[in-house]
Amino acid sequence: MQPTHLGPYTIQSRLGRGGMGAVYEAIDTTTGGTVAVKVLASHLADDAGLRRRFEAEIDTLKGLRHPGIVRLLAFGEQDDQPYFAMELVRGKSLEQILRGGRRFTWRETLAIAAEITRALKVAHDHGIVHRDLKPANLLVADTPSGDPDNPTTIKLADFGIAKLFGGAAHTALGNVVGTAEYMAPEQAMGKQIDHRVDLYALGLVMYAMLTGAPPFRGSQLTEVLDMQRRTVPPRVASLVVNLPPEFDELIVRLLAKDPAHRPASALAVGRLLAAIDILHPPAPAPDNASGGTAAVDRSATPPRPTAHERSNRPTLPLDQGCAPTAAFGSPEAASNAASALGQGPDLLAPTQAVPGPVATAPPSKQSVKGALTHRDADAATQDFILGSATAGTADSSPLDKSSRLPTDVASASTQVDRGPRNRFMTVEEFFRVNEDQTRRDRRRQARWQGLAACALLAALSAGGWLLLTPPSADQLHSRIMTVADDTSADLRDARHSIEIFLDRHSDDPRTAAIADLKHTLDLDTLERRGRRRLRTEKGTMGLTPPERDYRAAITNEEHGPSACLEALKALLAVHGASGQAAYTDAEGGLWLDLARRQVERIQPQADREQHDDLRRIGGILTEAESLAARASTASEADRIALLARRRQLLESVIEVYENRPHAQEAVAVARRAIAADAPTATDIRAAPAVPPPDSPPPTN
């Protein structure tokens, strides 16, 4: 049983039905206008896949606002059954006109194809591929719509299997959806498709308009699909006379098996059609002219529809048993049809120069009929809406059931019982809500951006204030002492704070301590500079005397701390009291201060060195005296050897410690001992070597 009300619509009569649902003529109670309402079949409402396909058609139609495309008015859901309302236009589908024996001249075909390309361009610009372009989905309205100077008569309908570019398809890759007679090769093979499948289908539609039937027909579906993939159709020029070669070549390009060989876009096809129209302007025809329609060389009569005709059936996925979309037809024969371009040729005028009688056949039970009803001219502000449904027999649709199937019958899975859901929204309201939401989002975004800008400005202001506001003496002193008290820190890290403190707070009682740190930093800098080797010998020419003498003195440190200490003391003696005044305010004074600091550093090392040296020399001299005592009581041979050993020890003291000032007294003692009672050099060379008393015995 058909519904009586769906949202604000009062259902009048059923215009058609198909595998997915039905289309009803309805009255909009808010405007009084007539619309077409498409409803998903109640027993399919729980099928998630078909429900998504139905809702995808709604989403597709939302953004397509063009006189040549079916226009959505509203959508909603009542008792969990989704539906949408479209404009209803009285007329016929192009399929019905062709089945009536109508043949089109090339000019009529060109004009209709130009309208189709404009509609396709809008769809493709929105990223939508129709995928089921065929005469049954091209509707001829009784009343043209759109721009009065360029009226549109052809309406592109049924976006039930349309696909977004790059979006998730409702049909998995490898599945085939569409009508075999108007299907592109890549679509027939289940490959990835793009907008060029619609251009291929447009070429087939133009072919059928000129010749009366598409080029590929067969009794088996697989046969037709195989021809789409492999067979090159005969050129239209071989079947129709007086066809411009450019027009024939364009159809050949549209029917190229390789998508890359087809025109790039619907816009390109439209421009090519316009160019052909300019190249072949219409010539005045005599009264008895035939109108330019070419004779069809296919047969004496136009092809009779057969039982296996698919172009007017509901579009089926070729790998499934359901019909996801419905095609367009008419529930009644219209006596008159609109012209293709307003003032153009009559699309339903009798075809001339077609030999033999025109044979027609009534559509079969499986054929698809469209619902085209014109809306009252003064009914509402909306222009036209096209409805889509498939007609069938009373016993072929499950919609005759009085109510939806129970949950336990419709599905074997467990369903959660919930209340019915009802909603309704017009397209205008949808866009208004979206615009309002967009405006709210923009205002919210602007507020957040404003707050972020204010926060950033506040942060920058605070940072600028902190940077521009000089730190206090306490803050600077705290920073400096934090670094100075940390033994692992580098005092250079506090140089900037030290300089600021001394510059801005010279009267602070802590200035002297900070100045000492500054002096230490300067000395550290000079010390590092003094330890760097000069790159060239000429580099000493530009040095101040204190720096030059400091560099020479500090090099003695590698010979021992005592030698370095004596050199530094000599440096201070040379540049002492008389030179101190001259270097007080210059870099030279810093070098002298650095020398004093080095003296303080090296003095303990030198003291340890002197103590160790004197202790060592004392031990050697004591051993030498012991050797002398032993020699006085030894035999002649032993005496000579002992004295030779004593002489070697004394000479070693002189050799090692002769240049060390702190050992000069010990060196003098060694010299006197050698001069007192030493054997001659000949005796020392002849004497055998005697090991020291504390040396370990030799091993054999």
C-alpha cells in the first residue's frame, strides 16, 4: 500500500517503481505545487548498502544546480524510510522518442549533445561521474527551462550510481554497474574510471540519435560487453548521408576504446560541437526539402525493441541480482514534445527520408518508464524537479505490501528495537543551515584568532617590556654570583651581566667584588691569548713589551716550574715599579697582573720542585762521600773503581742541576769535591764500573 503522506507532501499517485523503490506524484502542502517523491522500498530500508546508495544520490543532487540536471527540492525520512522530492516535468525520455521511430538530423543531434555537455560539465566540475548516461536518462521537457535566451529542454536524470572522483565507490573495483549498450570499455571491464566514461556514453547516445540504435546490440549481456571492449563500431558516416566529416570524426573520438584518445573533458566536446556548428551553417531549404535527415542504411525500418533490450531497464550491477537505480520513462504517451533548443527543430516531428513504415512495440514488463510531470507555472518559486522511477506490473514490486516487513522476517540478524525516525529538510534550508553554520564557524574561528592574536600581542608586549626594562642591581648580582659560585660554570657566561652591573650600578657597594670578577675575566682572556702560538714569527713585532716577555717567560714552564717562576719574576723586575705606571691604564698592565697571577700559581709548584731537587742532590752527595770513605780502606784496584763511581755521581749533579738557581750551592759542593781528590780521567776510564750500594745485584 502506497503511503499517503511523506513529510509535507500528500501522495497522489504512483508514477513508477523499480528494484529500489518507487516514485510518486505528490502535492507540496506548503506551496501547493506538484512534485515527484522518490521513496526507498520499505523492505530495503535496513539494507545499509542500498541505503547508502540512496543517500548518495541525495548528496549528489544537492550540489548540482543547473537547468540541464535533475534538481533536488527536499529530502527527509519518515518512519525510517528515506525519501527525497524532485521537480516533475511533463514530457518523454529520449529513449521513448527513439523507440517511437524518431530519427534526428545531425543538427538536432548536435544541439542536444551541446545541452548534454553543459550538464556534464557541471557534474564533472563537482567531481561527479554519472556512469549511466543513456537515452532513458535524458528527458525531453514539454516546457524549456533556464535562460530564456538559451533555454534547456534536455534534462540529465538518475544519479543513483554516480561516483565521486577519487571517492569510495558503491561498487567494488572489478564489479560492473551500468547499462551494457551505453557502457565504456573500462567500465565494462570493472577498471578504475573517470569522467571520460560519460563522454564515451555521450558518443553512443549521439550514435543512437543519428542511426536509431546504439552500435552494439546482442542477445547476451556478455556479448554486448565484449563488443564494447573489443569491437570498433562502423562509422556513422557509412550509415547516414550528409553527415559533416568533422561531426563523424568527433563521434569516432568519443568512442575510442582508450580513454586517453577521447576528448579531455565535456567542455572540450562542447567547444568542438560549437566549432562544427560554425563550420556548417544551416542553408535555406526548399519547401519540399527533406529537412536534412539522412537515410539510415541499417535496414528498411528502424530496429524493433527486443525482449533483451537493456537501455531502458533499471540499471543493474552486472555481478549482483539487485537493481540499485531506476531509469526514467513516462506513464502515458505525450501528444507533443518540446523542441530541442526552444526555437530549434521539433524533436518529435516525423522523420523524413526514412523508407518503410515505422514499427513500434509496447514496452515489456521489464522495461523502464520515467515520470515526467510539469509543475504548475504559478505554483511556487521552484522551477522544475525531475522524478525517477521504474514502471512495472502490480505484482512485480514489494511496495504493494501494506506495511514494512517485521524485523524477524526481513533480516536474520538481531535488530535493536527503537522508535521510528522522522526528519525533513528542503535544499534551500540545507544550504541556509550550512551557510549559517559556516558563518558561525567563521565567527568562532575569528574569535579564536582574535584571542590568539591578543594573547600573542600580550606575550610580545611582556617580552618586550622584560627586554627593554633594565634588570635591577640585585637581579644582576644574583645572576653573576650564580655563575661565579658554580665551580663547573664558565665565568664568561656572566660577562654581559658583569659589564651591565659595572656600567649602570657603579655606586653599588658590591661594585668592587664585581670589578674583581671582571678583572679575572680579562686575565683569563689574556692567558688564553698568551698560550696561543703566533702564526708567524713576524707576529711578535706588533706585541707590547709585557706581552712579548710574558710569552717568552711562560714557555719556560715546560722546563720546570722553577725556571718559569724565575723568568716571570725577572719579567716583573724589568717592568716593575717604573713600568707599572705606564701600563696601568693599558693592556700592558693586564699582562703584568697576569704575570703576578702566574707567579702565585707557579710558586707552590716551584717550592715543591726545589724541595725535591735539594733532597735528591743531598742523597747523591751523601753517597759520594760514602764512596770516598770506602775507597780510603780498599785495595788499589777497588779504590780506583770507587772513586770513579764517586766522580760520575758528582758530575751528574753538575750536569743536571747546573742551570737551576736553587741548586747552585749543591753544584758548587760537587765541583769542589771533584777538584779535591779525584782520580785522573785515565784512571776513571780504566776503572771497572761499580754499581751503587742500593742497586740490586746483577742477574746471570
